Amino acid sequence: ETINTLRNSIIMLQFMLPWSPSIFYGDEVGMWWADDPDNRKPMLRPTMNFAPQSECLYDTITYCNSWSKKHSVKHNKDLPELYKKLIALRKSNTALRYGDINPNIVINKWPDDGILSFSRSRENNTVYFISNQNTWYKNIDIKIFTWIPHSKRQNPITQQTYIADQDTKISFNLLPESSIIL
């Protein structure tokens, strides 16, 4: 099982990169900012109701409101749990805080194929990040950094376990616009 949605993939990517993740006011509940005056609303709470927001990029509110797409504004109850898991993972894993970054861990990757992949390593600890930025499934093969065939890797977000084959390769299908951490 992978974390589906491009937004969640971007959140996961922040926690995998070498620098500190940036979490702004409201990110943890799915708030997003539009143009003035929607950029000054209070924190989303499960009991609050907001009018739909537009994707306005123009100063003229009348023009913007007449054509722009409206999005519902509501508290996302799943995001806080994702943030908690990623914060705990980063705090407990030295590879994510201090480790080197190693690109191109996917075996069947081609240039410009919409797959972002890298690992973070420190001493004997390696964490893998693979993201499918396409709108279709991708078959992924990664070679894990171990000399032990049939090693197990667990996704710390979903708790799903993946077992490497005799050649220390893990294969799986990655959902469209989704990411996985192993």
C-alpha cells in the first residue's frame, strides 16, 4: 500500500530531504492559501464551516470569482496522523537527519519517466524514497543496500512489509501520483 495523492507525496518528500521540513500554520490539517481575503482565515477545526475558495491568481475579485474553480475548505482528519508518523520517523532515524543522499536507486528507471527516487544512508541504516509522479501505475524494482538475500523492508507509514528476492531486489507497483518510504 502506498500513500496516494500528490500532496501527501510532497509532504513525505520534505521529511526525506537533507534539510529540515517546513510546516506552516495549517499544513497539518490541509489548509491552503488563496488570495486576499482568504489568506487570513482562522485555523481549520473539525467543527468549523468555510465557504468554498477559488484558485484566483488575479487582483480583480469580481473577474476571478466569475471563472475560477471553487474548492471546498474542510479539516483533513488524516493529515495530522501522517505528519505524526513522519515526525516520529525523522526523529528516530539518523539516516534522515544526518545521512548522505544517494540518487537513482530504481533499477528499471529511464530518464524523464516521472519517477523520483533516492535513499538516505548513515552507517548501517538506509531509508528509501520512491515517488511516481505519473498519472498511471509504474512497476518499480529497487536494489536494497544489503548482502542478505530475502531481507525485509517495512513501510513506516502503512506498516506493509516488502521482502527482497535472492538478488536483494524488491519489486512492487506504485500507484499514480504516490510515494513510498522503505
